[in-house]
Amino acid sequence: MTVVVRADASAAIGVGHVMRCLALAQALADLGGGPATFAMHDPPAGIVARLAEEGMAVAELEDPDDAAATAALAVRLGARWVVVDGYGFGAPFEAMLRDRGLRVLAMDDRGIAPGHVADVLLDQNLGATGAPYPDVPRLLLGPRYALLRREFRAWTPPPRTTPDTARRVLVSLGGGDPDDVTGLVLDGLAKVGPPLEVVVLVGATNPHRSTLMARADTLDHAVEVVVDARDVPARMAWADLAITAAGGTSWELARAGTPQLAIVIADNQAPVATALRGAGVAVSLGRHADLSPAGVAAAVRELAADRARRDALSAAGRALVDGQGAVRVLRESGIAPAAVLRDARPEDCELVWQINNQESVRSQAVAKDPIPLEAHRRWYDATLARPDRIVRIGVDPRDGADVGVVRLDLEGGAAVISVAVREDRTGHGIGPALIDAAVEAARDAGAHTVVAEVAPDNARSLRAFSRCGFRRAGEGERDGVRLVRLERAT
């Protein structure tokens, strides 16, 4: 499958948007998808080189706001999905992509971008809610979906040894750092004694690299400045504590279990720092503009001397982020679905009967009695012959196994959906994947709305349809059974 990513990087905005999209692209490749193409305006050479190392192509755009060019690129490449990550895009940009028949996954951080009409919205921040995104049918919210690159996803952090006094300090203030907050931190560390071991990670777009290296040489500490590090997990595992921006790096440090002092270097990071502090994952140092070298030094000395606090921060971080967010996003968005559909065939008759006769299915059906095989055969033959009914078999793309059944009954501009999953395959995202695929099948059949009728006590189905963007549209009754009606536009 081909995916186009629309994201930019620069000294001013940093590299965070591109790097978290890279995490998603890596996971897609690992799940068997093709390499993503990054559509970028004026991309830095270092970022182009990094993406090339990962097998990702870069298509340069003349106009950063050109949704038409992004759509044309996606159509030309045969992409089904476009991933959009940047605070300057929003609803008009996404609408143009969708008007071209493309599906859109938009990334945002607490509603900074100007509205969304994407198919799926990802906000990986602690405390994220759906309030800023009322027009998006599917929301992926919170650090469960934190996008960590392959080196974190495939990594098992080693057991952490906590010294009585921290001596090894990691500094990572983002890929760009235009305000040279790293320099402020080094000035603060210069006031801390006795000597520390300090590793400073700077990005390829950092305009202050030379100055930082010169400043590092003047400190009494052993300081190493590393540009565009490729062994970040090991560096984080090495550190007794880290000083970082309250952004994407915070999720990486949480995964590593590294106690962190978080600095707000952009307005959108203020609520992130507050949430990290509230969850016991980080100590917040507030905004960089309000921070002095003396304040940095005091915070480092205090945390370095408090072993119990560092242990608590480490445990809270590891409990919060497990590194698998990128795979969850791909599965739950439908970009790399846990199941796909094929047409039902006459020889699938007994398969459909077995799945529909499961106790978990019968207990939630309107007619709860087991279905006799001969009666099912008559129903199945008639069903395949009906032009107003679609029956599809769900297939797990990982092993080719048949895992479920979908039925769509076309009624004017609506399609009434029925989904059943094999009991031994539940709990792996297959139900929502089948629902998503069925919505697309209904759209292809000309339906404008998909309707689900679910028993009020069927909590699993209600959750699955809700996750897939269905909204409650009332209640009804069929054969004396009360049903909740859920709807989703195609």
C-alpha cells in the first residue's frame, strides 16, 4: 500500500512533525506496506538524506499550502491515504484531499491546527479529548498512540540502575531549537558540581551547532555534542536524568524510563508539560523564556540528589508508553487494517454458518436460537442471488485466515450492516477493521449512510462501532427486541 505524508521541517519549526511521521512510515513498511512518499516544502538536506536512508522518497512542493499538488501526487502514486502533520493545514487542506477520493489521517496537538475534516485524527498527548475535533468521525487520543520510531518500538529497555546521586545527564531540546535553549541549559549545567557526564543531542537543522560545541569545551564537565544521533535509545538508557522539551522526545524518554526535566519551548508544549507533571512522568521547568541558568542548575541538583523521585518518574514513564503506538495507529485508522474483505463465494456457505452460529453471535442476535444448517443453506443461496444484499468474508492479511463475515442490506441510500467475528480472533482489532472495510463497500455500492442496529447490552459492538465513527441516532425495535440505532456517513 502506498501512503503520502505531508509534513515539513526547518530550523524554525523543528523536525518533530517529520520524525513522528517517519515512525508511522517505518511501522507501515514493517507490516508489509510499501515505502511512504514525503511531500515537503523546502526540505532540509539532512532530513532528505535521513528519509532516503529509510527508503522513503521526498517530493518537493513549491507552495507549502498547495493541497492540490499534494492530492495530485497521491493520485499519481496510487495512494489511498494521505497523512497530514502541521499546524498550518487544517480543514480546507483536508477537504481538498477528500474531494479527490483520498482518505486523510491528520495529526494535531490539542487542537492547534485550524479545524479538521479528516477521516481520522491523531492527538497523542496526555489529556487529549475529542472536544477540539467535533467533525472527525474517528479519534485516536492519548499516549497509547504515541508515535515512536522503529528503534524504540523494537527495543526492550534494559533494567535501570538508579544511583544515589545522578551524574549522567542527557540534553535534547529538539531538532531545530531556534532560541538556543540548549545553550541556556549548558549555562545552567556549568553551575552544577561535582563534574557530570553530559551528552547533548542536537538535530541536523540546529543553527547553533558550532556555538554549542565551543561552549561545551569550556565546561568542567565531560560533554559530548552529538549531531543527528542514531543510537538514541541507548543514550537515553545510559542517562540518569534528561533535560528535554515537552514534546515528542518526552514519549521516547518515557519509553526508556529516563527521569526527565521538561522545558516548554513552544506554546503548544505548555499543556503537555502540565500533563506530564500531573502524571508523575516529568518535572516541569516551565517556559524557557522564564528560565535562568540558576533555575536549571537548582532543578538538576534537586532531582540528581533525589533517588526515590527518579525511580518514581522512571516507573511512571514506562507504564505510560510501550512503544507500539505507530502500529496501533495503522491498525485502528485502517491504513494497515487487521482484516480485509473478499467476496463471499458459494463454497463459503458452511463457514458463514459456523461463524453466525457461535454463542457470542447468537446471544446478541434478534433471533437467538441456533440456525439449522439446511435452513442456512437455503438462506445463503438466496442471499448471494439478491442484488440488494452484499456478503463479504473478512480475511486476516497476516496469515490469510478467514476471520469474520460482513453483510450489508441496501435500502435506498442506506446500508444496514451486520458483522460477526470468529471467537478465537476477537480482541485483535478485527471487528473495527471489518466495519471500516464494510463502510467503504457500502460507499462503492452507492450508499450514503451505514446503519448498525445493536442490542443495548452488547457493549463490545457498541464500542467497536463508536470507534469506527458511528454516532447514536436513536432506538428502535425489531421482533420485540429493543435495539440502538447507530449511523455513519460514508
